[in-house]
Amino acid sequence: MTNPNAQPANCTATCRAGGCGPTHIGGRAFTLLELLVVVAVIAILAAMLLPALAKSKGRATAMACLNNTRQLALAWTLYADDHDARLPYNLGGPGTRRVATLRTNLNWVNNVLTWLDDPDNTNTATLTQASLGGYINRSVAAYRCPADHVLSELQRSLGWSGRVRSYSMNAMVGDAGETSQQGFNINNPGYVQFFKLTTIPRPAKIFVFLDEHPDSINDGYFLNKYASYYSYQWLDLPASYHEGGAAFAYADGHSELHRWQIASTKVPARAFATELPLNLTVAEGADFRWVLERMSVNQP
């Protein structure tokens, strides 16, 4: 005869205490309200974490850009070491927006970037076969900031991922060809054009490379004219990829990020973003003066 009080063979102590039953087999389900609370908590945590993750990614990108400028500065120094302190060619033209660069691989780069489908925009040979290419192990990645993916609508429609170069060289550093054949730069005759590494009096204060704004970069010859206190005008504009700042590499080999103070300097990084030359008021001159102070020194 079956004992009505007998427990199943696999019943646990909890079951024997009265916990076993059909309503306990599957466990307790979440209510809709509880699910909504969990979703809301996850959304709040995501909202808190995403800005931190984006900031961390931005810092990593900035560090990679700084490393690129250091590599370029090292290549620039190695070139000078091999040429009796003579600096690489940095060919440019008069201070107008019309590009007048002489096309030659003797230059530090041999391209002119545009918003059209010109081959210079994607041709890496214009980097690797130019004068610094061999000193940077033909590394094309070093010429482009990882934050620079700026393209025109036409270029995007062609399936491009980016143009080949983000950096330019200080116009007052290196042989500028006809522009400096008289021993000074005709754009800035009152200031020293540095032809040899040994002639730079304060290498830690003179920049060689910088991120240039993609709408300004064209021939890689970064020029602004020294002017009176009451006359400021960007001919070439620095970039502001990194939290409103740009990477600079100096003649002593160190690199740094500099953040701009003035809103008009931080032109959005896009095609046809601004009309150049860009006139500034005296109140907007702080960033312009900062750059000029690190381009050259007064003629003795």
C-alpha cells in the first residue's frame, strides 16, 4: 500500500519543507515594471560611459597623431644629418591662395591636395618617392592624422576613405625655391628663413610640422605673413582635430598638442569650410600670434 505522506526520491530539503509545487518549478518571472527599470538603469549607465569612451578614443587618436609628427620630425633631422645640416626642400609660392608649388620629388612631399578627383589625393608615391620618404621607411601612415577622414561629396562618391596627407611644413623652414632664393622668404622678408638645422637658434621654439586644416592644406607649405598688430589674416589655417587643437612637431624633435583659444580658429573639418584668406579682428588674434611666434625669428 502506497504511503500518502512519502516524499519523492529526488525531493530536496526545501521541498520537504513544503517548497515543492507546480508554482515553484520555473522560478519567479520579472514583471514588466521591473524590466523597464532594468532597461532604464542600463540606458543611464550607457549615457554615463559613452562620453568617457569617446574621450578615451579621442586621446588615443591624438597620441597617434603626435607619434606621426615625431616620426616626420625625426626623418627631417636624419635628412639634415645626411646633407651637411641642410634642411629638406619646402617649396612654396607667394602668399596667395593660388597654388604655385614646383612639382618635384626633391620636395619633402610632391602633391597638391584638392577636393576634386585629382590623383595626388590618393597617390602614395607622392610621399614615398619624395625627399623624406626614405627617411621614414616609406611609411605612408605617418603622413596622415588618424582623425582626418575629410572628403568632398565627389570624393566620397568615388569610395575613397581619405586623402593621403594631413600635415604641412612651416614655410619658414627649408629651401622654398624661388620664394627664398635671395636668402630670405619674400613673404616675410623681416624674418629668418632657416636653410640649415644649425641656424635655428631655439629649436624647441620653432615648429616644423603641424596638422593643417583640410580646406587649407593644398601643397603642404604652411604660410602666414607677419603683419602689424592691427592686421591679422590666416592664409593657411591650422587644424583642430584634437579637442579643438592641433599637433605640432618642433625642430628639437619634440611634439605637443596645442588647443586653440579663439572660436574663429576652430573651423569645422570639412570640404569648402571657409573662405581664405580669413581676416581677423585684433580680439581674435591670440591664436594667430601664437603660431607666428613659433614660425621664425626677426632678421638680425
